[in-house]
Amino acid sequence: MKIPPKLANGTYGTPNINNTDSAAVWHLRNALNVAALGCDRAGGGVVQPYNTWITTHAAVLDHVLQTYLKEWQAPGWADWRRVYDDNQTRIYNFYSQPTMRLEFCAVARLEIAQVGQVTDADLPTFARAALLRLDKPFVAFYAAFDTWRDHYKPAQAVAGTTDTPVAAPAPAPMVTLDGTGGATPEAAPPSVPTPDAAPIAVATPSPSVTTSATAPVAGAETPVVKAP
């Protein structure tokens, strides 16, 4: 389902924007016709009063239709009839949306119960007000859908962001067994051990250690020990 964009006044576009009097009456007739055809399983109560209305008010409805057709012809379009038929299809499709059928049929039952009591002179005024009521379930659904979508939009935006790559830290300098610093990573990058062999640390030569308990004294002559 395509949700229409909001209009400048904050509501949503329907087939009943800027209707003339004849358009309002004929669109009302279209809406109630959809209700008569589609509301049987959504509470019913539309077919009989609808048939009574279009029969007892046939003359005024025919006059409305002829006026409405002339309004379509007035711009001088060569294909005005095709455009008119497309518009009628759009109206029928609008009121036939299954998601709002229960709510639409509930309103249609109230409107068809009243329209038969409306005089011909008051029919355009009644039609304009009735169309607003018949459109309300659709407009309410559009608004609820937009509210739901806007509620989840921030979460969707976060979930859809791409993680910023993080540079891996440089490996620490190698340390030899005598405590001196080894080569920097740029000069000699550390080797990666294979799974089958443990890493081997390379030791640098340590200072020589004498066999006596004390270290040699600087400047003293080391005694020579002769073998027996």
C-alpha cells in the first residue's frame, strides 16, 4: 500500500480534494456504491437503502452526472473520457482498500441511512460533509502508519550505518632476555609463530660471570693458579 504524502494543511490527499458540487455528489454515489458491493461481509446494511436512494433520486443523480461530465470536457482534452474513466477507477480503488473496510463500512451504513432523507437542493452540502466522514478511516490509517514509521526510523538508521574501521594497535617492541630493547616494529616486524612450533626467544650474550664468589676488582692482578 502506498501512503500519500501529507498536504500543506497536515492531512492526506484523497480523491475528494477541491471537488465541485457535482463532483462531490457523484463521488458520494461512488463511495456508497463500493459500500453496497463490498460491505456485505462487513456488517451489511447498505445494499437495500442504496438501491432505494438511487431509484427514488434517479433524476437528480442523472442531472449531477451530466453536469460532472461537462466539467471534464470543458478543458478541451481530446482524451477526456479516458482521464475521466481513470479517475473513476481511482475512486473505486480508494474506497475498496481492504485494510480499512470494516471502519469504512461502519461509516457508510450511517451515511446511506441519512442520504435518502436529504433534499435535492441540500445534496451537494451533505455530500461534501459525508465524504469527509467516509474518508476519515483512510486518513486515520495513513496517519497511524506514518507515526509507526517515524517511531522506528531512528533505530533503522542506526542499524543501517557502516562501522568505522578501527586501526589495529602497533605491536609492542621486542624485549631481549638482558632487558635491552630490541628492534622497532618498522625495522623488524615480529614473526608469526606457526601452529606446530612454539615461538623461540633469541637471547643476547650476558656479561661474563667469574667462578669466585666476588667479582674481580678493577686494577688488581688476578692470581695465577697452577695445577698440582
